[in-house]
Amino acid sequence: MKSDEPSMSVASVPASIDTITEEKITYDSTHRKLKERHVQLIGIGGTIGTALFVAIGRGLAMGGPASLLLGFSIWSTVVLCVNNCLAEMVSYLPISSPFIRFAGRFVDDAFGVATGYNFFIFEAMMVPFEIIACTFIIDFWPGAAGVHPGIFISIVFVIYAVINIFGVAWYGEAEFWMALGKVILIVGLLAFTVVTMLGGNPLHDRFGFRYWKEPGAFAELYYTGSLGRFMGFLACLIQASFTIAGPDYVSMAAGETQNPRKVLPKAFNAVFFRLAAFFILGSLAVGILVPYDQEDLVNIYIKGSSAAGAAGSPYVLAMQRLRIGVLPHIVNALILTSALSAGNSYVFCASRSLFGLALEGKAPKIFRRTNKSGVPIYCVLLVLMFSLLAFLQLSAGTAMVFNWFIGLMTSSQLLNYAVCSFTYIKFYRACIAQGVDRSKLPFKGRLQPYTAYYSLFLTLTMTFVGGFTVFLPGSWNVTTFLFSYTMPVLFPTVFLVWKLAKGTKWVRSHEADLVEGLDEIEAYEKSYRETPGKFERFQQEWAARLGKKIGRS
């Protein structure tokens, strides 16, 4: 490679599992075109969606402000531990669909297959969830009531198709700007909370922490007294386990990131600040702004009515209560952009997870194919087909389908994080058995392997607790049960079927493959030449001019 070339695709390095040629078709020819700013914002884009701006109202209605804050704070520590695990493994070996392929290499090939399909289903189902959320948000505007929801679904479908089919650079740039809008939105909403609670609102109401006193800090759910308050807290913890995410989205971009061993550790380190700023402060803010017994909130999230539309966002509800005119429309528009961005991230991650399965022969070969832009085109098309499930809302109702998807995706995401934690434990043991010095890795996780055990225990526990409401007296619902417990049953089923069919073996620590793909990554690092951005070029030009003037003088 010429020294003046800015980057190098995975396909240009020596042949490995990342560069398989069969029947004159090049596979895994994804291109490393995502820059540091793209990766940082992709992590935010996948993290912040309607779950933080809209669905968080469900947790508030069920548990109250104190339970919501406590649940989000506790679960942030779990996700931080998962981040600790992924950062070390992915920064060491930044390949396509990393934690899926690591599950097969460090644990068991059948375990990797089950992981891959669980993650694929999770991400693919998140796409129709966000599309439904978009129609939920659009319903806020009176003029949208007369438009058939199918039209909105079709428009969003086309937007995702265009962005994801025409190259990773398009995806990275689109996600950068949409995710930047999310950051501005959440910062603005936090500032709005501080200003309004201190009396900076049209009503001049200095309400402060009023709603923590009346109706109270803890809501009673299903039962009265201490048991009811515990049920409310448990509902908030389940809501947090669905809402809080981040490290898995950073890891899925590893195979298409420029200079990954430098960029990825920074992106993973930033997850801590996102958790604190976006989720913990965000959960505190909604508990300040809206009482948990507000009628619209209860109607949507407790009684299942969709009549109030996107006013289900606690922030919009607060603005309406304070009689703020234009701002609710601006915030609602930004929340809509947030939903579009999150769905865009899910199309990317779902397609790359299926791509990773195909690379290792665990999905049909057709899904290995990429177009000239390095996009796994058939993977993207299949994910887009999943998005058509959004049309379910036309018959079952938006709020009902919204809650169904939350149940399915919560259990699936918890399994993903449990897999990441367990895979890291096996990686850690393999490093010890094979004499790998972890202190020399691009990223060394703190307090390992104890943080991995902590996240593994809590994620597995919550996987089976998540659908507990169907077991309460008089609350049995077949649909809710199936959406809550399909993935915990499907995962071990896929594992056992593949294991029995292929005769796979549990990987021993001294046999785990810690080196495949390492030579290619190191060769890429040696040949990589960073291309300066516009700002850096501007600095260089002025420095050169200044140097010439000094030389003349």
C-alpha cells in the first residue's frame, strides 16, 4: 500500500477469515471508513432512543421518581461492567461482529451461533419498535391524525434503506449528525428541568422536588405497602435494563473503524460519562418534572390507552402542564429524529451480526456478499424485511404493540449482556493459561474478572424476572408471556440443536484462539496513515504560512 493512502480495508490485508474468496465473490470486504467522531456518536446513537425520551414514562408511572432513579443507577453499574468486558476484548481484536465471534472462539461454537441469532433477532426487532415509536411520536401533532399510519411506516422504511444500502460512510455521517442532535436534545432537556423547577416557566411555579413529596417518591404497583413499593422498584429496574445500552453498539462498529486500537478504547471509556449524564440524570429529571400519577401517563402506560399519543413523553407532558407553547413541538420533532437515528443504528448492527454469522458458516452464504461500497447488501435487505412488522400496529394498536416489543427485546438484550460477561470470563482464563500479559493490551479492564461475574449474575437474574407480571394473580396473558420468554427458551434451544448436530466441543482455556486475525490487524496498523480533517488541514496551512513569514523575516 502506498504511504499516502489514508486507510485500508480489511479486504486488503492478507487472507484470513476476514478475506475469504469463493466462487469469485469476495466476502467480508467491509471497509474501514468510520472515523473516531463517527464511532463516538454511533455509541450515543444506539444508546439514546425513544426508550429514554418516551418509554421512560412507563417506569415513572409504575415505580415513582425514587424507584426510577434507583433502578437506573443500579443498572448503569451493570452496563458499565459489561462495557469493561467488551472494551478489553474488542480493542485487542477489532473484527467484524466481535462479541458474537468471540463467543464461538472462547466458549463453544454452538454458543457463538446462539449468541449471533439472539443478537440478530434483538437488533432486527428493534427496527420495527423504533418505527412504531416514530408513528407514536408523530401522533402528537393534530394534523397527523388524518394520515394513515402505513404512510409514515413506509416513509421511515425508505429512509433506512437509502442510508444503509449506499455505504458505511453514508451511515456513519448520517448517524453522526442525528446522534449529535440527540446530545443537544438531552442536554437541553436537563437544562430545561433545572430552569423550570426553579420557577423559570410561564406559571412561575417553583416546584422543585414537589412530586417526590406529593404524590410521593415511591409508587405502589399491584399491591399496597412495602410489597407494592418493591414491585414498583422492580418494574423500574426492568425498564432500566431495556433502556440503558451502549457498549454493544460501539463493538459492532469495530470491523469498520479506522485505526481501531486507538479509537475504540476512547469510545468505550466515554460510555461511563454517557451513563451518568444521559441515564442517571435523565431518570432524575423526569421524576422532577412529572408526578407518577398524572392522568395521561397512567392512561398510556398502566391502562394501555394510546389516545394521548406521543404526549406519553414525560418532557412533553411537563411542557404542556406548564403551558409552554412552541417548545413541545420542537422537542417532539427532535425526539422523532432520535427515534429515526436509533432505528438506523439497529439496521446497521443487525445486518453486521448476520454478516458475522455468515462469515463463519453459520448462516447461508448469500449473506456474505457485499456490494461495491462494502455493504452486506442481503443482510441489510433481510433486516429491512423485519421492519415490516411495524404494520402490526394497524390492527393491535400502537401502545399494545409497543409494550410487546419491549418485553421481547428486554430479555434478548439481557441475554446479550450475559453472553458478553461469560465470554470475557473465558477470555480472561485463556489469557492466564496462555501467558498473555493483559497489561500490554490496548485496553485493560479494571477489577476483572469480578466485574464480569457481577454483570453475569444480574443479567441472568433479570432475564427471568423481566416478565414477572404475567404470574401475578389475574394477570396471565399468553401474548405477554410469549414476548417476555421466547428468547430465554430459544437461546438454549439453538445452542443444543447446533451442538448436537455439529458435535461442537467446549473450548478449554489453553486451546482458545487468541491470535486468529491478529496479524491482519497489526499489518493494518503499520500501514495506516491518518488523513487530517478540515480543521486539522486549516491548522497545518496556517502553520506553514506562519513558518514562511518567520523565515523571510
